[in-house]
Amino acid sequence: MKKILIVTLLVLSFSVFSQNTSTKDKAIFKEYNPGYYQNTILKGIDDYEAIATTTKSKKRFKMDFTGMDIPNSTDLYTRYWSTPPISQGNTNTCWSYSTTSFLESEVYRLYKKEVKLSEMHTVYYEYIERAKEYVKMKGTSAFAEGSEANAVTRMWKKYGIVPESDYTGMLPGQTIQNHAVMYEELLAYLKSVKASNTWNEEIVLATVKSILNSYMGAPPTTIMVDGKQISPLEYLNNIIKINPDDYISVMSLMEKSYYTKAEYDVPDNWWNSDDYYNVPLDVFMNIVKTSIKNGYTMAIGGDVSEPGYESDMQVGVIPTFDIPSEYIDENARQFRFSNESTTDDHGIHIVGYYEKDGITWFLIKDSGAGSRNAGKDSKNFGYYFYHEDYIKLKMMNIMVHKDMVKDVLKKFTN
């Protein structure tokens, strides 16, 4: 899932909270001011001033928030343990940040052990696997930064995991992740392999590793834990004791048969995983609500490029001029996915919830830049607040512990 670099739009009115569609949402055009991405992540690069100047001149279609009662404070929410929000920097690796955060919370839920794990250990080996596939498919497979939540458990099963303190994926003196130049170099190299038709996997992987190592450093083959040298797989199996097979991905799309496992047909599912459990929309939403209200957090992914998505207020809602709440159903969801107005943008982590006027709001831990526009001194730094309708219409898949879907799994034919 690709990261979102700029502030998207927000639409919000009283109708969003009361579900009273007799009141229509309205919007205005407002000047856009650069936020955390421009002022922190991009600051110091050569064309920073040009980017900031260009962005300031654009106006955005936004809602006037005057008088709106929005539950956008973390203090309101029932929340569960998670590590503090971390920025993904100038990378498209939200899939690793969100799912790693989710699995850290799982370690705490299961064993009451607080751990901070390395997102970049997974990213490094994801690049390796993508390069292997690129060679295998003679350059017809996609080579990009984005991926899915189940890529994390897939990489953990094969390569294990390590604490972040053992592998940050940054070079000495580096403080913000930045993969822009590295990715372009990797892509250029693989394109040259395709152009010359030199499909030698050993040589290709050696070169890809050399590029990765020069920008990220080589991941450790062993780490020291309690005075013993152990492998990343031993750390996974014996220390944090997470079984990747205990976690499943759930989606809700009419284009696939319900209660069957199917492929999630998006570019970031580059290895064509068909391990997604497809359920009706009411079941999907029940899983989300029941899980979080029983202390189970979730990794979740979908579209964050909507007019009801606003980083200044850090909220995600569905405005009435898009679709009234009572009309949000599986048809509306599939319609947007099929015409690609719903895209697979971003991965996040649901860590809490709040009930207001019969509506469930979700506390979202986010590695993207928009969640940081409130400033480092704000309690909301690194978070979003999603209305349940936003998840119902625009969030396309979740990863959850299989214990929360035991009854649902019994209905599956494959």
C-alpha cells in the first residue's frame, strides 16, 4: 500500500454523527498549508522549497468545521497497548509499519511482553523476494515498494524477525527513513536486466543485496538475547512466540464468492495471494467491531484519498454528498472498488474505539505523515479517528487473530 504524501480532503457535518441525512454536508475551497511531510520529512532535500511553494498555491475541497463536535481526541477512546507511533518517513512501507505494530500488540495481548520490532527487517527481505519473482517471471511481475499485511507474516515465516534495536534499516547518522533513491536504483538495475535478458538469479540477487546493503545496511544473521546468540527465526519462535499461521486476512467483495478464500486483486498483492477470507459486508463489520471491543487490535488497509479524509482534523468520514449513511452497502462498496475510485492506498492499525450517539469510532495508529500534522506535543500525534462508515465503505481488508473468527471460518468451503 502506498503512503499518502499530501493532505487529502475532509467533509464532515452534523449528519455524519447523527445519521440524519436531512442535513446535507457542504464544503469550501481552502488554501493548503504544507504539513509534517513537507516540513519534517522532506526538509533538507534539494527541491524542498520548490515543493513547498508549489503545494501552497493549490486549493483543496474541504469542509468548514465551525461548530462541529468531532471525537478527535485520544483521551475519549478505549485503547489497547501498542508501541508509540513511528513515522515511515519517505518510504511506501505502511504495510510493514502497520502490521508490525499490530503484531507487537499481539505479543503484549498474549504474553504481556512489550517489544519494539524491526519494520525494515521485513522490508529488506520483501525486496529480495520481489527480485526473485522478477527474475522468475522474466520481468513481468511488479517491482514496487507497496505490499500487504500478509506479506509481513509471510516474511516472518521464512526469515524470522528481530528487535528494532538490532536492525533499524538506517545508516549511522540517519534519522528518517528514505527509500526514494534506493528504490529508483533497484528499479533501474532490474530494468537493465530485463533489457539485456540476463536472467541469472544468483547474480541478480547479489546485486540487489549490494544495493540494499549500501542504503539500509545488512540485516543481522544472529542477535544477542539473554546472553545467547540466536537467529531471527529463533527469536520469532522462542522469544516473542508469534505463530504467523494464527493470523488471517479478511475482505468483503461481491466479485468473489462469499465464504470462500480468494485473491485480493490489487497491485500490492504482487504474489497473487489467494488466502483472503471473503465474507459479506455485515459480517466484515461485525468482525471489526467485535474484535476491537474484545481487546483484539487489527491491521487494516484501504483507501485514504477521499473527500472525507482530513489530516488537519485527523478524521475519516463519508460525506452525504458522496453517499448517505443508509445507502452504504456491499453494492456501494463493490461499485467503488470496480471503478477504482476505491484504491489500495494505505495500511494502518486499529488500536481503540469510542461509542458516540450509537456510532462506533475507531482509533487508528498511523505511520503516514498526515497523522502528524497536529504536532509532536499533541496527544493525537500519529493517530486518526475513523467513523464506522469510513471503514464500511473504504477499508478493504483486515488482518486479525483467527480466534476472533472461529464461527465465521466454519462456514468456509475451501
